[in-house]
Amino acid sequence: EIAWNPDNVHLFVVLEKGNLEIWDALIGKRTLKFTSVGTAAWSNDGKKLLTVTSPKDDEVDEPAENGMFRSWEMFSGKLLEEYSLGKAVNSW
């Protein structure tokens, strides 16, 4: 999965095993890396990244990993919001 940011400079790539990388196309370098990502999408303004994970077979007993929606600040990688099963877990 590959998607350009609305700024037309950055893109994310979801690789095998749930790794996601954000790249700056102008300098040709990776700027951030996330793990345990199933899919992702940019916000309309391109300032946030939403990542989605689904339960892993070996982690079904851990409620926090039974499907998570996370919102990240695109430039710093700071976690902004985290939701599990439609309920807010943490929100900053």
C-alpha cells in the first residue's frame, strides 16, 4: 500500500509484516517508521496519519491489541489519539 500526502512531497508505504515508512520524496529519505500497521490513510490536510491494526492471532487475549485506530502527527510521529473497539483509550 502506497499513498501520497496531500502536500505532494511525502508518501507512506506499508511494507510486509505491518511496517509503515514515511518518505520525503524531495530528499529521498525515510523520515518516520511505524510498526504493527494493517492499513493507513492521510488526513485531508495531510498533517495527520491514521493507522489501523487488527488483532493478531497470538495477541487475542490482550484487549489493547484487539484492533486499534491511532492518529499520529505527521512530522513528529507523536501519538495524538488512540481508539479500541470504538472507544477512546487515550487522547492528547
